Amino acid sequence: MSRIIVIGGTGMVGRRIVTRLTRAGHDAIAAAPSTGVDAVSGRGLAETLHGADVVVDVSKPRTYEPAAVRSHFTTVTTNLLAAGRAAGVGHHVMLAAVGTDRHPAIPYYQAKAAAERLIARGGVPFTLVHATQFMEFAPAIADDATHGDRIRLPHTLVQPIAADDIAAAVARVADQPALDGVIEFAGPDRLPLVDFVRAVLEPRHDPRRIDQSDDGLYFGAHIDVTELLPGPCAFIAPTRFDHWLHAHRPSKPGMPQLRHLLHHHPRLEVAS
């Protein structure tokens, strides 16, 4: 059994990682500001990392403004490496995006690349996990590309991965010796970004018009058609995109939910 600290362990992916590691018999600790650990300020890091074998960083910034993103990942990585060296941590794992090492113009990727350079020379054995876009991330992609009532996306391909699959992958990596390098994970289905976003949003009756254009940006950057795709050595996760869509269909409220609404909103009327 290993003591594994998951920074950002209360988030969408982090909590899944903690659950999987715990089920595997590890002492997995979710570290986040809500649990008393702030990797930005350093509050609680030394105490939490004491006796830790592995640190997994799946933290995210409070804002995605370019300067703030770079500051977040640089500060968090610097603090984790310093605390990890002091605690004798044997494996530093960080989750990043496929393409981070290709130096794209995307500010988020640039910030992650800067953090990866710190890790590579940080004195702690490491593994950098690169994942393609999470299927659950489609609404955020749409929101960033929204202009009025239109979602304008670039001509690019994606190979999205389910959050459950990447959590399982990160948990496996954390349970293995450090690679001192990069390992990629992707979903099994490749499709245009516009089709990916449309497939997620249309069942939710999102009123925005979705299209792709030559001036479409991906989080503030012009990107090539293959820039977000994994390399030939990527591990392919099992969850098919259509299966994920089926499992995440918006549910229509049934009679129990409507009765609940009626109880809390007496002016509503429900036919028997």
C-alpha cells in the first residue's frame, strides 16, 4: 500500500482517481483548499506530503486568463516539487493535455509546458500523463468559443476520452514506477471538433448555433487540424463516444421529480 496525495482531489477527475486508488488498497488523500491544502500558497503542503510515496497533480486554476494560468501552474509545480523533495516523494505525476509538448499557441498548453520543464529538472522521479479532451469538457469548449448566439469552432480533429477512463489511467500510472517521461491516453473515436461539441450540446437543447470557420479559435489560439490528436504510441481507452453520449443523456423529469417541484412551488400544477 502506498500513500498517494492527489492535488485537486475533489475535482471531476481528482475524486475519481482518489476513489480508484482507495479501492486498490492505497492510502489516497484528496488535497484541495476545501480540505485545508492550498498548493498555490503552500498552506498544508508539508504536513500532507509527510510520508507520501506519490504526488498526483490534477489541480486547475481559478481562472483561465493566460497570465493567471501560467502563474498557477508554475507556482503549484514549484511548491509541490520543493515539498516533495523535502518529504522524500518517489513519484511526481502531473496530468496535462496531448499536444502540450508540441509548443502550440494555446495559453493553457504553454503554461503546462512550462510546468513540465520544471518537473523534468525538479529532482523528483516523474511521469507526465497527456490526455486528449475530456468528453465532459465539451460545454467548456463551447462556452469559450461563443460569440453572441453562435459557437464558432476551428477546423480541427479530436479524439475525446471519458473522465472515468483518464482517472483509471492516472491511477494506474501512480501505482507504477516513474517513467521520467510522457505517456499519452486518448479515446477510441476520432471526429471533427464541431461534431464532438454538437453531439454533446444538441440533446441538451442548447439554443446556440454551432459551426466551424477558418477564424475559429481553440481557447484563444489558431490551431492545425491535427494539433489535438494523440501520437501513434498513445494508449486507447475503452469508452466509445456514442456509449458515453447514451449514458449521459439529459433525463426528462418523471412524476416523482414533478411532485417534488409541486411541493416546493405550490403554484405549479401537475396533471394526475
